[in-house]
Amino acid sequence: MRARSRRLTALLVALGLVGGTGVAPGSSAEHRTTAPTAADTTTVFYRLPSGWPVANVHYQPRNGPWTAVPGERMEPAACAGWVRKTVSLGEATGLVAVFNNGSGTWDNNNGRNYSLGTGDVTVAAGVTGVGDPCGSGPDPDPGPTNNAEVYYSTKTRNWTAVRIHYQPTGGTWTAVPGVVMEQVCPDWARASIDLGQATSLKAAFNNGSGQWDNNNGADYAVGLGRSTVKDGVVTAAAADPCGPPAPQDTVAPSVPAGLRAEASGLTVSLTWTASTDNVAVAGYEITRAGGALGTVVRNTGTVGFADGPLTANTTYTYSLKAYDAAGNKSGPGASVAVTTGDAPPAPPGGTPLGGDPREDSIYFVMTARFNDGVTANNRGGSQHVRSGNAANNDPMFRGDFQGLIDKLDYIKGLGFSAVWITPVVLNRSDYDFHGYHGWDFYRVDPRLETPGATYQDLIDTAHAKGLKIYQDVVYNHSSRWGAKGLFQAKVFGVRDDQWSWYYDQPVRGFEYDGLTIDPNTGKSYYNGDLWSTTEPTGNTCVDWGKPTRHTSPEGYRIYSCQWPSPTSGMFPAQLYHRCWIGNWEGEDSRSCWLHEDLADFDTENPIVQKYLIDAYNRFIDMGVDGFRVDTAVHIPRVTWNRRFLPAIQQHATAKFGGKGRDFFVFGEVAAFVNDKWNRGSVNHSAQFFTWEERREYSADDATASLEQYTYEQGMGTGGQPTSRNAFLDGNAYHAPDHSKSSGMNIIDMRMHMNFGDANNAFWNAKDSDDSTNDATYNVTYVDSHDFGPNKSSVRYAGGTDAWAENMSLMWTFRGIPTLYYGSEVEFQAGKPIDCGPTCPLATTGRAYYGDHLAGSVTASDYGVVSSASGAVATTLQKPLVKHVQRLNQIRRAVPALQKGQYSTEGVSGGMAFKRRYTSGSVDSFALVAVSGSATFSGVPNGTYRDAVTGDTRVVTGGTLTASPGGRGNARVYVLDLPGNPAPGKVGVDGPYLR
């Protein structure tokens, strides 16, 4: 489980924010200037139209009541053709007026009414002005003034009174709390504002009693004419919300004709003749029947559609309907059937190296952050600027396969023989460099590949150097938008002024791949396929497209179904779970969402199982040597044991025979506790996943998972199986019994949790080994891309001596030692491991490492560098580099340290133990002491040689005392045995092993 602070985007975080009510916006500089006091009266001068002997003015002081029809009679002015009327305004800052001749003829400015200010104003032939036309004042006809009619919805806030506090562009703010708005109809208040020559205004609203809606501090931008403000959304050129409803479009488009389908391999191209509509055709609904997924509905806004990839040699039937923006839908046109072709030939693939995984040590890299081989595939994503990465010229996708290929000799030169890399499938989220937001599980992410440096090239090159590739895989969840070819989520469907910056205009024929640039926007993180202008057919998301009470940090209104949620109904229950985890040690943690950007697969569904099995079989075919399984604990063990693990084992064996049987699977079963069983919950404890099932369950996997959970919880911790596979019988090795093994091995989370102190890690690890099927296969590490010891959120910062001691223990004790990239130079020690896009990657434990690797390096053997130049040569001189090189050399020379069982029987001292491995002609026995002195009693007599110093001891009385004499130092006394002489001193003295 990765550190869950990696938020794809702040917009997702905003789902938890409630916008709206706040304090008065009078504290900012732009609000401190008060408006001048409004005049008490307006004198209206009106030029009589031809044929009008008299005129009445029917008016409304702003936010006040209208006069009674037909209004008040105007009196002759001091010059011919003009009449006048002085109007009392009270607190209003102007009025709205219309005129009539008293006999039914009206002048209402062509239905818009006249918006008039204070003082002397004029209306002549539809044009407003200021001044007295009969005196010597200002020009009575300086040109028209602008008006904004603002309607504010009171329903959500349940306000009984509303005031508008506003500032015309270039003008001053009204005095707080602003001008009273008229409640003109239920749920709506109105204000008519004279803007003079301004063309827009800023506004905030309040209830006159201290509650404000200031658009989360951003204020509202309102233009000319009629606008509505409802639930944080400004709608320009709006219909009168208090007027009669607009006529509805009830006419459906014509039935689309001429549907044609043509298959090319696994892709089907659809064409048809466009439909017609009395207004406009908004799009087409395509229904596909056939194949493993059954009936699937797609939508497109254009004529023509490409569907795929589909299943080979399968007949699909397509039908088509047209729809308009009002939701009217045509009947279906004639359906057509088409049969797909053969699947494309599989790539040549590679061959795994095979061999016992315990012979290896593992170097763990985040590919996108390790080393940059080609800059052309670097991508910063939507959070590039916000994260601070742009300022550092440090795009999240920076490292690539070429960069890793270029530094495989560095990894081999450290002494490692296996490389664990983060997931390689095409990801899709706002911050997805880590690889755990899978979108297309059948495609390698193009941001990692370049010509000549594909994933296959990496695998083949690594194998040629004797390095295995362990691929990180995710079965538990997809990206927050679903998984291509299984289910792809649509969002709220209102690409309005607020969200047009975020949701791209769809581009016909353009497909997201994380790398290719959208021709319209210049962005690589294209999302035009994630939104729909109309509610998708078959939509199950509740309140689709309706505004919520929540806003983004920018103040934009968030809509229902805009963001993924398991409880909204957006994801189909057949393919995805629909709940949040409530109890992390409960059954729901195996069948609910971890996080809003990790859409939880229904892994008990056969369709989902096939999708994932087929996807990962393709990578097995490429020759990867094993899988590190992400979030394994969040899938029921019975599902692993009945479906996924057999599929891996059977496919690898069928493809590669004996080398396939060596395919190594190790799972992340995150249990951040120091006890043997995770808070007493066996179903959520790491060692539980190493065992096969002990009884039969129902054939249905969903039912079986519940039955298994209940059964095993009922058996309790005392009823779980035990094992002697990791332990010696005295001094003798015995053949391990793997007959009850599930085939999944585990990351040693308990040891990891306690590596703040090596001695503590040692004793805690030993305590769990009798409940693990075979702990000699445990993968051990100090810290990772998720946590440091004790669930620390920073990279390990215990100091160089502590690091050396931890390494000495990991490389000599049972299990497979693993090092997170850069730890060999204490890279980013003490820095936060991950903070998502809230800080630059350069300040975290996931910083770019390539600067330490610049230059050239050649390894002549594991742990042996024959040449190096540039920055990497300096890196290779670091004390922990020298330490890990020698540890790897010693471990490779002593089979007991790789695959041996262990015992502490007859051993005094702290971190001390004896290990033995016997198989065929190989017999290796070693006595190990780390940091402190230890005495070994009851051991076989004979000649022992220390692999660290070369010291030779002849034991005649069954006792040997070892004295490493320093933190991080160690003694590894290996017994000379027939046909298996001790290697003696291995390597040269270093800063710790000496």
C-alpha cells in the first residue's frame, strides 16, 4: 500500500470542502473603499415620441416596488418636446423605468426596460443620457449606459433576505453590506445595477446578518444583461428564473441510417449517415452486444466511431440511436453484425532467468524518478506547476527505461542481481508517475518507453547482464476513471465556463496515452473522453450533473458525479465495489475502496478476473522473472488461491517450463503493527497469505470470500497452521514442506516496521516465522516508497552506522534483502517520502536520482566495478556503497546466507544465529554475529573461516566465539565441509566489514 497522501489533484481533496458561508469580505484591500452616498432623488427627462401628447413614467427604485400601472404623470419641462418627473429613491442607487402615453402605448426599451442612475437623467429615442436637456448642464446624450440584472438563488442557503455588495469594473465597491435585493419570486432575489460605461462587475452576497457568499474569497464575476447566481455558478445571458418556463424541445432526432461496421483485427470501425434534428443533434448512442462483457453502451459526439480492442474471432452486434441536447432520443436504426479477426501475433518476448529467488538481492527503483535516458518522453502532467516541479525543471515522469538500461551496470556494480520496478502499465490520474493508477492494463506506459528502449528491451538487456526484473503489479484497483476495455467512467457532463479549463474538448480519433500532445490544448494529459455533454445512456450515478454544496480550492462549483466515488453509483456493481473501507481489519477492507483515486475492482467477478489474468499473462510472456503484488491484503486470500495465483503459476510453467516454475511472487500485505497477528485479525496478517485454503468453499467467489473470512476469524490466531520450514533441526537442515504453500510470498512488514533498531527488527521477525509457510522467501527492507520504519512518513534517517547495521542483518539473516534506490548514499534521508502535488518531488524521498549517476560505469561482476567516471564514480565511493558491495559478494559466496534455515539454539549474544543449507552436493553451514559478540555452543567441530576477515578457527569442543567489534561489522564463520570448503575472506575490507 503506497503512502495514501499522493493525491492525484487538489480538486479531489476539495470534495471534502463545503463552500459558501463565511465572513464579510471587507478585510481585503479591494473591499476597503466605500461607495459614495446615493442621492435621494432622480429627475427623469423624457423626449415625447411623435404623436404622444403626454407621458407617464412607470418605475421601480432599485430593489424597491414598482409603481402602480400606468405610473405617474410627467410634467412639461422647460424646453419643447420634453417632459420631466422627479422620483424619490430612498436608499436606492437608481431606478428601472418604462414609459407610456396613458392610452396603452408603451416604450419599454424593446422589452429590456431603462436602467437609470441618480441626478438628472435623460431618455430620448431609446437612448439614455445624463444632465438637464433644457439647461446648461452636461451633454444630455453622451451615449448609452450599461445595465446588469442579477438574480440570486436563496434556496440552498435558506436566506430570507439578500444584499448584493458589488464593484463595477474600474469603479468602487458599494458600502458593506451592500444593496438590498428584491425577492421577486420564490427562491430568487433580483437587483438591477447601472454600470455606467463599465462592462462587468464583481459581486458578493450576504443575508444582512453576517452570513456571506463571496465565492470562497474569489467574488463572482458578472457581465452585462441578465445573469443568475445559483449554488456558486454564474450563468450569463440567462432566462428569467421568475418568468414562464422556456418552451421545451420535444422533437427527437431522425433515426440514424446506413450503419456500417468493418473489422480490422481486434478493432471495429463504425460509420453511418448523420441524423437530423429540429435544433441540433448532440450525439449518438452506440450499443454493442456480444463478447465477454455482454451489452456495452458507448457515446460519441461525432459521426463515426472506432471500438476496440475486442476479443479475436468474436461476433459483435451494433445498433445506433441519435439524441439531442434536450435528451430526446431517436429509435434505433437497423443493427449490423461484424466478426473480429485474429489477434495480432504476440511479440517475441523473452525468457526469464529462472533459479531460486533467494540467491538474489533486490534493488528497488521508481523508474520515473531513477535516471533520465531520453528527455522527449518527460511529462509533467496537470500538476506540474502547482506541485512546484515546474520551477525545478523536474517533471514527474522524468526517468525511463532507457535511463534504467543505461545504469544497469551501476546496479550490478552494487552487487544486486534483481531489479524491482514500479508498475509499467499505462496510468491515468493527475499525479501518476508512481504507476499505481492503472488505466490500460494491456499497454506499457509510453512515458517510460522510447524506440530501442522498450520494456522488452529493458527485460532483455537486464537478462543479458544476469539481472532479473520483478514487475510491480496491481490486481486490487484501477485508476479513478476505471480501466480501458473493462469500464471507463464518465464525469458530470457540464463543460461550463468554470470547468472548460480542466475538461478538454473531445478530439475525434485522439486517444489518451499520457504522452501524445492534444492538438487543441497542447496538453499530454488529455481528458476529452472523460466527460459527456449529455447524461450517458444507462447512467447509474445519482444526481448526475447536479451542482453540490462543495467547491474546488479555486472556488469552482463541484457537480455530482464529477469525481469518482464508490457510493455514487458511477461504477457498475458488476465490475467495481461500491463502498468505502470502514474497518481496516474488517471484511470490508477486502471489498471496498481505499481512496478516491483507487477504484476498487470486484475481483470476485469472472469478467474482472479474466481482464487482469489476460493482461498480466502478457508480461509473463515478455520474460519478467516475478511479480511484486501491490495491496495484496485487499483481495481475499481465497480469491488469490483459487484464481490469480494458479493463473500465474500455470501460465509461467506452460510457457517456460522449469524457469517458469521459479516465477517469484511476493505480496504487499500491509500490517503496520508490532504484534504477530494484525490486531488479532488473521485475514489481515502478512503470513496468512502464504498458506493454501484448508477447506472447500462455495463455487461463487464472492460467497466464498465471506465464508473464508468468517471461518478463519473463527479459528482465531491459535488455530492457524505453523511451519518449521525456516528453522534448523539443531544444526541440521531438513527438506522444507511446501505442500500447503499458496505460492505467494510476502514482504516482511513486521521486520520493516522495527528497523528503527536492528536488534528489535531481528527479534520481531523471528517471532512471526513459525506462522509463515517459509520465511526464508520473505522480502526484507528498511524503507520504501511508502514508509520508513515504525510507519514513519520520512525516508530513514537513523545515520550511516545504523544503516550499515541494518544492511549487515538483512544480508546475513533469512529472507531476500532489498534496498530502495538511493539508500546506498542515504539519499533524501529525513525527507517526506511523499506529499503528492502539494510540494516539489525534489523535496521528497521520491526525488530524481540521476544526478548521482551521471557519467559512465561498467561492472565486471556482481559488486565489482571495473571502471567509472563522472558523478557516478563519486557515488560509488560512498561508505554504504562499499558496504553493500561487500555484503553482496559475501552473500553470493555462502549458500547458507541465501537459502539456509536458521536457529538461535545454543547462541548467546544479540543479533547472532547459525544457518545451514543442504541440497544435493551443496552443504553450507555458517555462524553469524552482527555488531556485538556472540558465543555459539553445540556446533559441529571442524575448521571455520570468517568470510569477513579470513580468520580461521578450529573447533574441537563445539564452541566458537565471534567478536565483530563495531556497529555494522559482522563475522560469518563458514565451516569447511567435504566438497564444500569455506571461501575464506571474501572481498576487501571496507568502512564497516573489516
